[in-house]
Amino acid sequence: MELKIANLAKKILNYSCQVREKERVLIDYEGEPAKRLVKRLIKDIYELGAFPYITSRDSEINREIMLGCSEAQLDYLKKIKLAEAKIMNTVIVIRSLENKFELTDVPPEKLNLYMKSTGPIKQYRINKQKWILMHYPSAAMAQKAKMSREAFENFFFSVCLMDYDRLAFNMNSLEDIMKKTDKVSIIGPGTNLEFSIKNMPIVKCCGHNNLPDGEIYTAPIVNTVNGRVSFNVPATELGTNLEEISLVVKAGEVIEATANNSAFINKILDRDLGARYFGEFAIGLNPRITSPIGDVMFDEKILGSFHLALGNSYKNAFNGNKSDLHCDFISIQTPDYGGGEIWFDDMMIQKNGHFVLPSLLKLNAEK
């Protein structure tokens, strides 16, 4: 285990974040299990001649803050956290949660208020700094994945330490096709959706901002999204489990949203003007992640899946949509999940989660 942790720390610092001498590196972590990795990162940061700084979080404490928070208090908190962010070169965010549903009973209006205050910090990190986010194994994560702790840890290190340079190379053909695409059509159970990605930037994700990683994303042109889309992977948004999610979209706006908790999802989508519009479209490409484990950091990379994010659009594939929300909803299109098709213009590129074009076949599995 210690060798795996050492290899992961080196991958984070040398490959993902490319930490250099005298850089200020903030490690923002939560959870007792993450401490072994944090300690190794600190040692390695010192060896690189850089400077480690630590911030720790606790979901139980955050829950108490949220329950009683006010706009005035959170505005001050935002100023403190933004000032902290601005003096760092790199941010490593590690979460090892023991209870992913700790925030379930926080009222949606309090959640929205809190997220509004933390949004600018997240956007600064994403747009101005080198950063990486990862969810480190905990007993709760293994339980949710229905795996033993040992099996889950082996899975985690397998998907984090894979050869991301080779995956990036294999993505090149798909990237080229997407750059030439105007209309995207997605068909499947409860899904018949169309939108344009014409002239939008295409971004390959290969271990630089997430571990594990393995997706390619862009953003729909905002007002071109029309139809219905359903998602068959449960989403945990701010501590509430959302299942059987179905959205009806007209001219880019979600005009109807239903789920096992329709009241909650609509409260979230009423957060601000951009929350009912899409900020991301992505295809999952990690060949070692083939089924959901109940954690979006892994599930959105499932080979044979796609996801759409409601809310804020990333700067490097910006479609003009701004929001404090960025919530990924995932659908798997392999036969076990009902199948489906993805078309780029008049060309089917994926059927039942399997790439069908000769130039893309290498993405279907590791060689």
C-alpha cells in the first residue's frame, strides 16, 4: 500500500500538477483515511523545493455552518477563502467522506446560499490555478460501491495510476471528429435530445485535473438544446440522492424536471438564471471504469456513458452560461442499461456504449 501511495503522490505532483520549486501548494483535504496520502504529499512537496500548506474540512461541522448561515456571514467567509486562494499556485483537493449524505437535512435555501458564497472560490481555482480533485477511498465509499475495503482500494489505485498519456493519444481521433461536428443527437430509453456544438472547444481530460480521469467534454450552444433526456445513474447533489432523473428541454432551458425527489431538484434548478441551462456535454472514456459506484468522480468516466451538466460552463469550453451550480447527470448506454446511440451530424459514432467508427475502436478497451 505504501508503494501505491508513493506512486500516487508522485503522479499528482509531477504529472497532474507539475509542481515546481518555490511554488505554494495548498492541500485541502477531508477525512481520516486521506491523511496517509497527505503526509506523503507534504514530504514530496518539500523534496521538490516547494511549500506545502494545509486546510482540513469536516462535513459535520460544515452542516452546522450551513444550518445557521446568513448572507452577511458567508460573504465574509468568501472574502477569506478567496484571499487564501489567490496566494496559492496549486490546489490539491482530496475528499475521503465517511457519510456522503451528511447534508441531506439541510434546507435547499441554505444549501443554495452556501453554494453561492463558495462558487467564486471554485471558479478562481478552476480558471486561475493548477488544481486537481480526487476522492480517496474510505469505508463508506467501499460500502456504497458494494465492495470490500481492499477490493475498492485496489480498484482506486488501478484507475488512478493507469497510463493517461496512452488514453490521451487514443482520444485524438474523437477530438478531431468533435471539432468538425455541428449537431449532436442522443437517443435512448426516455431520451431523444439534440443540440449543437459547432465551433465549441473540445477538451480531453487525462489525469491533470481529476484522478481518476478519462472523459472528453465540450458544451452545447446554449439555446440549441431541445428534447427529452433521462439519466440512469443516481446523482448525489449536496447530500441528497436523486434517481430516475428526467428533463424536458426547450430552446436550451429545462422546462420540466422530475426525479424521485422532484421538489428538491427543482429547488436546486431555481438557484439562479443559469441553473436550468447546460454548461457541459461529455463522453466517458475510462476503460477500467465500467459500472457505477455511487461517486460522480468515478461514474462520469464510465466507458459507454455520457453526461450533461446543468449550470456553469467551464472557461476552456465556455458557452456563455454562468451559474453557481454545476451538476453532472450521467447515463450509461451499454446493453445492460437499455442501450442507446450517439450521433454526430449524420454519423453514428457510438451504439450501445460501443464506438462503431474504425478510427474510434481503440477507445472501446485497453490494448
